[in-house]
Amino acid sequence: MRWILRCFWIDPLKRLFVVLLLFPLAILFAQSEKDSLSTPKVVLYLGGGVYSPWYSLGVLYAIRDYKLPVDSVVAVSWGAYVGALWSAGYELDAIQRILTDSSFVSRILIKNSEEESLASLPVSLSGEPSLAVRYSFFGDSLGYAHFRPKKIDPDFSSVARMLFRLKIDETLNRTDSNVVPFTALACKEGRLRPARVQESLPFSVTSAENCPTFVPADSFFAVYVAAYPLRKGKNADSPQTIAAFENELEQIRVQKENPKRKLVLLRPHAFADDSPLTLMQTGYSDVEKKMGELSPLFAWSKERPAAPDSILPRFQMDPSFENIPSAYYSHVSSLWNAADTGMAAASHFLERIAESPFYDSVRIEMDSVGVARVSAQATPILEFRLGGFGSNILGPLAYAGMDFRYVDQFEYLFGIDGFVGEHSYAVRPSFQLRGLFGGRADFSIFGNVSKIRPLKSYFSDEEKILLLNEIESNDLTLAFSLQNSVADLDVRILLGESSFRTALDDAEKLQVHSLLPDVSLTRERGDFEEWFGHSGYRLRGNFGWRSVNLTAVGFGDAPLYVSSTLDAQMEFAPLRFLALGFGASAGMNIRRESGHGYVYPKELEESPENVAVAVDNWYRLHPELSPWTSSWNFASTSSHHYAAVRMNAGLHRGIFGAWIFAAYMRDFEENPYIDLKADRLLLEPLLRISYRSINVRFGMSRLVSFSDFRMLKNFDDYHYFFQVGTRW
């Protein structure tokens, strides 16, 4: 500087040179000063609150359409979420698709939707009608066991929360670079500080809504968006949030009085309703109402660059189970279906793991490269059930059951349940190993020790030769099931030892030894439900062998024969309260006899001269014509070879329903002991009350020969029934 001054005063030529050198620099400096003074630095502040996502989006639509400049964005809570996506360059229409998705709207706007009724009872979800209590237990370092109650219902509300947060994380992980500078603020140590967007959202402990105020920092031109209406009315925000809004808005009013600040407050007067469309329209119109205050910005309008990536969910989501302990790593990983894509993969996984009673603290966190990192903790489960069931065939029966379940690579279940009545009882232990072959296969062992004595009053009009007074069973069943995308495979082997007492005078117990291996394939789609479904279908085929040996006074043999059945059922609901169903079935027992070809199985004889008719009918096939006829091995439907078609219709609302079932059966064997012709018709109207495992049915049923179909009008000849629960 001294050299410049010396040259300027001493040498005229040097003076001219310095002037020519500095003149262009002075012009450039003056122009930049003019630009900096005339072009305001516009900061957009997006506040929080329940209505802020959609109201802020409406404001951003107006900013786009009117080309208002925004140099940076500062935001809190849900305003930070919207601001982050917009600052990353994503199109507003794409952001709107996210904000108007039903899952997003329900998580923010709909309050108290997950509250449970105080009067609700812990009714078992399935099985016999019963109340259930469930405990998880764990041991501490001192060797003491601790029990903790667990809900019977799957916690689908936590699934919805977790999936919602995962969607938030998935979209925010795309915003690793911004086309507009962006800052999210979270509440840390009682003050708003820069943080990740997730830390600012309401479900975080550092939510920006926990701090008392959000006041914009000094800026030349600030646009502050507050989605808190002047007219209070019905507001979905908490009282604490509303108080914070009032406080910060009061401070903004004070700052607006400062002549050195230019601050435009965008705040709705009132919301006609809280629908997303109304909130967005209100935000857009509020910008238009402030055009007078925003007019200085029109001269410096600018276009916002587009984002380099898409905001659509990733087509393939890769899970990571590195945080899962090895004891249940394979069990958890088997619940993730590799064929699922996008958010459906995480949604289906969370639903499956919620249906499993073992897991607590399940979390899925999305990283920046699209890997869903899963973590969970599992505890053993102990469940007790107490209830009852029965019918006017079995009488009233008290029911109890207990299960112990734990996970160690696979799921192990040890259970025992049973019932007891005046003349009947049963005990059924079981062991199940689940989750084999990548979670697609199960292995089970079932035992059954029972005595059933049906009530004589229901069969009072039956011939004695067809009646069984008592049935004792000692059975062991081995089962293996495999789930497949085409059809489910089930292989069973039943080893049975039973004794029967018929209604004939002076009848002795008849001992029966049976071996029943069979294989079944089932394809089920839609929301199929046995007998009372509204949509879907089921195809089922069964093929097996039977060996039934009746021993009486040292007499008896066990010829082997083939048994096969086919069944198809379709259900649909043309109206919300109306359900229709159609089905068909066929079955045959057959064996090969030397010199005679294929014949029906040999009759079970208690002596060379006498046939044990009631026992023989018990082991025949029994087509499932209706809910009541499938609850017992009725002699009137017994056959070695049959075909049947059926249909049903039902009117239902909530837990109540009125149904009618009709069926046609063809007995190709023409069972000689049944006083019905080969062609038969069935009609069965019933009323039903169903809530979880509680299933109450009462109605009437009649099976007649096809030629006597007019007899269906004689209601005095119907069998009236009352049934609680399903078939044991």
C-alpha cells in the first residue's frame, strides 16, 4: 500500500498505471456489493406439528409455481422430513404420493386407533374355546427365573409403527446430497441443535417438539411456515405442542416489528377439515394471500435443480441378520421371504415375526445402501388355556391346555391338553419341531388317550345296530408337513388301538388295531376359511393305505386297502354382508382281491357270522357335506365310495351370521346297512356366533333320499343341534 501511495504522488506515469489497474477491480467490487445488497438471502423455515407435512407441501407447491427463490431450508419435526426431501431435489408429486399414502396419514392424523378395550378378555385366537394367559420367562445371572406376562394377540400396532419408520428411513437415506442447503434441528440438552432428520421427528426422544421454542435465526429475508391455525377448533396436536407453538409465534410477532428484518409468517386461519388435500390447498392459498409481502422476491426467482435419484422404494431390499444371536438366527431369517420385493418384504416379515410369540424389541434399520439390518431378542414362552366345548352329542366338556415353547435354531413346542365330562375324557400330549428346511417344514408327534360316550338322546331314533355307546382310543400320530408355493405337503402315520362298545344288548368291547399312513396335498389361496369363508379357494387331495384289524374272541385279520379323497371348495362375497360357497368332493376305499379284481374293503366281523356294523361304518369314509355332518362319523353318510357337491350361502355382520348349507351325495357303494337310497340330499340351516376361538352354532340338519326331497319340508323330522367349539 505504501508503494502504491508513493507511486501515486511521485511518478505521473506510475499514477496512471495504478489507476488503470485498479479501475476494473473497483467496478467488479461495486457490482458484487450491489448484487449482495439487492438480492436477498431467502431462508425457508418449516415448523412442526400434526398438520405440518401436508401444509408445508402446499406451501412448496406455491413456491414452485410462483418461482419464489429459496437459498436454504431450516426445519423441525415433520417439517424437517418434508424439507429434507424437497431440498434433495425430489419432485413434489413424488413427495405427495408418500404423504398421502394411507399408512402415512393414519400414523399421524388418526389418534387413539390402537387403544384396547378395557373389557376385552384374553380369548385364545384359535383352537378350542378358551381363555389364555401367556408368559415369557428368562433367567438372570444368579440363576433366578423371572416371568413376564405377554399379550395373546400379535402386536400388529408395533408392526405398523416399525414399518412406518422404516419407510421414513428408506426415503431419507436417498437424500445424501442436497440441491438446496438444508438443516434439521433436534432438541438436545434443552436447545435446538443441528441433527439428523430422524432425530427431529416426533417419535424420537430428541424430537424438536420437545424444545420450548423454534425461533428463526437472523436472516435478511425469512419465510416462516407454522401449520398451527389461528382458530383453534379441534386440533390433533398435544397440549404441550400447542403451548410451544403459542410461545414461538409470540416471539415471531416481536421479531416482525424489527425494521431490519424481513419476515413473512405463513399460518392458516382455520382448516375446513384435516384431510391431506384440504391441508395442502390451505398451504397453497396462504402463500397467495401473502403475495404482497413476498413481492420483493419475484425479481430474483430461480429454478430448483432436480434430484439425481428416484424417491420410489427400492425394488429389492436386502436383509442383514448379523445382529441376531446364533441360537435363533436361522429361525428369524426363515421368516424373510426372498421372493418379496420392496416394502412388501419388510411388511410380510414383520407380520410373520409378530405372529410368533417369542420375539421382543424387533427392529429394522435401513442403511444408506438399502440393507435392512434386523435385530431381535427371543424368550421362551409358557401358555395356559382354560375353557370348554361340547354339543348335544358329546355333552358339556371342560377343557384345559398348556404349551411350553422355545427357539434354538428351530422352534420347539411341548404341549398337553385335554377335556373331561360326565362320561368322557381325553388327554393329548404333543411335540412339534418347526422351522425345518428354511422354515418351510415341521415335524410333529401327537398322542391321544380318550374315552368318548355319546349322548343317547340324540340317536334315540337310530337303529341299535348302527350305534356306538362308547369309544376308547390310544393313538400315536407322526406327522411331517412341508410348505411349498404350489401346494402344501402333509405326511401322517397313525398307529391306533381302539375299543368300541356297541348299543346291542350284551355287546362286549371290540378291539381294533389300525395303521393309517397317508399323504395329502393342499393348495389354499385367498382368505379361505372352513365353511364360513368370504373369499379364496382350497384344493385338497389325499392318498393313503389303511389296515384295520378288529379282534373279537381271537378272531380277526387286517387286510390292507387304498384310501383316497379329493375335495375342492371356492368362496366369494358378491356383497359385503353376503358370502357364497360351492364345493365338490369324492372318495374311495378299494383293495385288490385275487380272482375278483378291485373290490371294496372287507367288512369288519366280530365273528364269522356277525358283522360289527357300527364299527365298520365308523372306519368308512365320511364326506364333509356341512359343518354339523363333519363333526361326527354319522352312519348315514358312511360309504366306501362316494361323490358329493355342496353349496352354501350366509348373511353375516360382525360376529353374527345366518347360514344355510345344501348338499347332494351319491353313494356308489350303496351301503346295505343304511336305510337311504344311493342318491341323497342334505339341508342344514344354522345360526353362528364366532369370536376368535369361541364358535357357537345352533341349527337343524336333515339327510333324505333324493326321491324323498319333499320330506325336507317336515321340520319335525330334523335333527336339531347345538355346538360350542369345533370337532375335537
